[in-house]
Amino acid sequence: MVDSIGKRIAFLRQKYGWTQQRLADRLAMSRVAISHIEMDLTIPSERSITLMAGIFKLSPIELVEGTTYPEAKMERLPDVTTTYTELEMNYTLLKNDIEWLNRLDDPRLKKWTREVMEKWSLLLENWDKRFSDEYETKIICNIRKLLKSIGDQ
């Protein structure tokens, strides 16, 4: 059975536990626009599909494959899209920095720990002001825990 593109988007949105407003905010769209897409009153543009695919951690083709999305529009979709937010990327970089610090054997090199901690602490202060949705708040809490664990060592 072929899904409508609207039903697929509604399913994914609900799977992530997001309201239509939250998805709309992440896409710089109106809640009404999301509602119309989910009810199949409008067909999302290639731009909207590409952005949604990234948010749902899919390629644009994966998002529309097996749906009623028009073939002509599907052919114009990019193969890949960005699937990580700035905050997710920085969280991964912090974990890499911590792994690097943990591999330092020479006590003279441990001085880098303080410098790395200061760098990430400054970034964290800025993120507290910029990021406020529930998912991002969880990432910021995880970053705080990592920084605290390094500070406690």
C-alpha cells in the first residue's frame, strides 16, 4: 500500500513526539502549512522535503519513497541533506576532545584539560541562550555532565 506524503510526515512527526508547531518552527513554516501538508491539501516543495528529511535523519529520497509524492518533484531532490544540527555536531566534537584528553599519559600534557574545559564552558554559556527546545536542552544537559566529569578528574 502506498502512503500519502502527508501521512508519512505526520507519522514521523508523531514518532519524534513533536507537535505541528514544533515541526513548523524547525522548518520556518507556519503550523497551518504543516497541517495542510499532513492532510494532503498541499504537496510540499522540494526545499521543504529536503529540510524535513534532514530533521527526520533521512535522505530526501528515503522520505518520499513509496509515497504519493510526485515523480517529477522526486527527480529534483538532492541525494543527501544535512542531518545533524550545530548542537549535535558540537556535542560530538566535545566527546572527541574528551577522548583525546583521556588518552594523554604525560602529566605535563594534562594542562590542555583546563584549556579545553574553558573553551567548551564558554560555548555552553552561549548555547544556554540560543537553544531552548526540549531535545536541545537534553543535549546541553549531557554536555554539562561531560564537562563536570572532566572537571572532577
